[in-house]
Amino acid sequence: MTIAPPVVRTAPPGSSNAGGSGSVSWMAWPALIAFTLFGVIPLLGVLVLSFSSWSGQTTEIPFSGLDSWRTVLADPGLPHALWVTFLIMVFSWLVQTPISILLGVFLAAQHRYRAVLAVLYFIPLLLSQAAISITYKALLDPNFGLGAGLGFEFLQQDWLGDGTLAIGVVVFVVSWQFIPFHSLIYQGGVRQIPASMYEAAQIDGAGRVRQFFSITLPQLKYTIITSSTLMVVGSLTFFDLIWVLTAGGPGDATRALAVDMYQRGFKANLMGPASAIAVILVLCGLLLALGLRRLGGRDQADSQLEGV
């Protein structure tokens, strides 16, 4: 007795439905058009302006070659702005990542009142950075803030008048607002881990701490890379929060690249150097994103649950 081979249905030649992708490819066009209009074209415009000496107050744009780039690269304030940006980036990542992972693991489990707590955790994410900055600026006022009102001497410091403390305040406020967002990412990642892996670990006698370090963290590798990319690249664009809190001060202690760009472009009317800094920001973000992507290697295209 012979068994007939299975019938394989193939799409007719030239059919746009082969693989099920042709029929929906048109759905990518609106996003591509929007990205081109509001992303690529403005970026090219900024690149062109970086070779000009435009003040932003005339209709004519005088081009000056590489003069704006020479001015920016020779300015001793640029390395300082890069250093401040790097400090905010690193310390905010060090604060946000472990707390976000722990909160994400907690929210993914079935705990009592978990839904209520999740809503409370996400409240900072719903507020604007300007409103948050104004609130913290008032709370940290050494004379009329929270410390003076409650009588806590520890809080009665000039938090925004000392360079080191001001950096710490910026990192704290950034972390306070964006930890809920990254916790949500980790919550989704934890829920993708099969329960059978934890059941097998329990049979082998592994406790919760061992399960966390042997199962949860390894399975969250690509989630951590994704979250870290958003943190690192996003930290390059912090402007309104820093500007409202410290305006780049005291002195230039919190003058990050985005603040430096604003002060050059809209305070000094130097659109050329400001555009050059904007291009530097884009290049830094691109290089950091590519570097973090390479941490995943070939496995970036694989499932998070490879080997399951």
C-alpha cells in the first residue's frame, strides 16, 4: 500500500499573495511616507544648515562651508557637554535598569492588588516632563520646599545650586518618570517565558533567586538590549526637563548637548553651529544604537526563547 504524497498548494506565478505578505505590503507606505516627511527631510535640512552661518532671522541662508563645524569642534565647551550627556546616560541606565527589571518581574506575577499597584506605578509616565520638573524644583527648594516644610535637614540643601547634586537630581527625575515605561517592557518580556522552565527548575530544587538569575535574566537578554537602546538614545534628547530644572546650570554643570544646541541656536542665534551639534547628536545616537544591537549578534533575529 502506497501513500500519496501531500498536496502542496502554491500561489500562481505573479500572484501578490505569495507568502501572505504582498497583500499587506501597502500598509507600510503611510509609515514610510510619514517618516520621510517628518524624519529624513528635516534631518537633511539640518545637515545643510550646519554648513551655513544663518542667524535664523533672515530669509536668506548664507553658506560658510565648514566654518560652523570648525567653531563647534574647536569649542572647549563641546567635550564638557559630551561628558555631561555621558554622565546622565550612564547613571540613568544604572538606576533605571535594575529597578525596571525587578518591577517588571513583580508585575508579571499573579499577586494580590497587582493591577492597582501597576496603575500607581505608571502615573509618572502620564505626566509631562515640564510639569514634573516644575514640581521637583519647588519640592527641592532649600527655603520653601519639602525639606523646610517637614524640618528634614538632609533635604534642606541647595540641590540645584551644586553641580554634583544637580546631576544627581536630573538622573533621579529622569529615572522616576521613565522606570514605569521600561517596567512595562520587562513585564511583557517575562510573560513570554514559558512556565515549564520554572516548573523544571523547581523540580531540580532551584529557589526563586536561582530561578531569577538562571532563567529570567538570560531569557530577558534581548529585552534588556531593547530597553537599554531606548534609554541610551533617549538620554541624548533630554532638554525640557534639564532646562526647566537647571537651565544648564549651575554654571554649565548640567549643560548637555541638547541644552548646548538650544543655547547656541535660540539664545545666540547661531543656527549653523546649533545644526552641527544636532548632527553630532544624531550620529551619537546612531552609533550607540548600532553598538547595542551588535551585543545581540546574530541572535537579534532569533526568538527570545531560542533553545526552548
